[in-house]
Amino acid sequence: MDMIFKTPTKYFLTAGASEGFTVLNAFDGALLDARIGNTNLVRMSSICPPHAREIEPVTLPQGSLVPVAYASKTSSIPGEVISAGVAVALPEDEDHAGLIMEHSAVGTKEHVEEMVRRMAEEGMKMRGKRIREIKSIAIQHTVKACGGAFASVVLWD
């Protein structure tokens, strides 16, 4: 059987924010700011494969299908502070999968990042797994007219 994706072996965290003509343009601008805007994102559920290793963000081939877990928030309310964040909880036993959690909200990136890290802790607790490390990233944006905030874990090979 042919598969579109093979199991990724690498991942990286990235985030971006932007203003736009519309909220969709703001979302697109946030993807560009996160350096993944010229790819086709394939939204994944929130599992980081066993033994996947973190890498520095890379330039992805334009038009490529990119598995990604992400959080995003858009708004057209001037002055509103919007934030998005993701966290990866890695288990002590590297033969087990890690867990990715995503969260976005009206509010600061500090609040969103704290929440997404707590979500990752709770998710690993539900799985009965001890955590070796949690990595996270969050971003915030103050809306001028139409704004977007985006944070993601990009899975790559």
C-alpha cells in the first residue's frame, strides 16, 4: 500500500504573527512570518513519533505537504491581544510517543504558553507516562485591524 507520509523523524517549533487585509490574510501572513507560508499544511492530531529529534527550523520545499500540529487565533477587533502556543511533552522512555498540545486565546503569550504546557503535562499523566522534557513556543499579537497569531510543531523527515 502506498502512503502519502512516512513517519517523521524530526520536528521543529515555529510561530508567527501578522496583520492582514482580512483575517484570512492575517492568518496567511502569520504562516509566512513563521517561515512555513509557502507549503500545504496537513493538520495532524497531536502525537510526536518515538525517537523524533528536534531540529532548528528549516526552509521547507515550496508546495510540499507538511504534517503540522498548530494553534491559531485571528481577530478583527482593534486593540485585542491574541496569542497562540504549542508544547511538546517528551516521555522519559524514548520508545514511546511524545504528546503535542495546542492552545490559542484572547490574552498574552505567557498565559497561553503556561496553559499549553499544563495541557501537555495532563495529557502525559492520562497516558501514564513520565515526562523527560517539555518544549514550548508561543506568540502574541495586538490587533490593529485584522490580526493573526500562529504557533506550530512541524513534523519533518
